[in-house]
Amino acid sequence: MSELAEKLAKLKATAEAQLREVGVSDIDHDLLDTLVDRLKLIVDNKDAILVSGSDPAELETVRRNFVVKKLGINDKERAEAAIQAVAQQMSPVKMKNRAAFYYLVQKKLS
């Protein structure tokens, strides 16, 4: 297994553990695999693979770069509500995995 593949596998395993921790029992592995794959360019940057649920600038970045650009959802109020709900849901998790965070946001918006 390549170094990148190992890092992505670890990222996915962490995402799965965090999703289970916040009450997700039926994980859509195809969706999670897609989200993890999108993060392969930033997997070496520890700060970039984490989401700060209490930082308004970070949550705005999630809205612009994920919800608008990747999901194509331009309804700002709907997007912000979903992101805030996920930040609240993941509040027990100290270091929020970006793949898990994106997974929950996408599920809330679908």
C-alpha cells in the first residue's frame, strides 16, 4: 500500500469512528470514499483535514468550498443551518475530521 493510500485509509477510519461516535450507524461507504478521495491533496496538512466547529470563518469556508462548489447548493440560509447542525452534532468530538463533517453536511442537505 502506498503512503498516500495509507494516509487516506487512516483518514477514512477516523471519519468512520467519529460518525459512529455521533450516532451514525448506517454509513454510506461509497459517499465516504468519495469525500475521502477529494481530500487526497490535503491529507498531509493536519490543519486542513480538520474542521473547527466554533470558528465562523472555517464554517464559512465549508459553505463556500464544499456546499456551494461541490454540492451546488446556493441557498445560504439552508447551508448555514445544515453546517451549524453538524457542528452541534459533532461538538463532543474535539478534532473534527473533515470527511466526517462533510459527510454529515451532505446527508443533511440531501
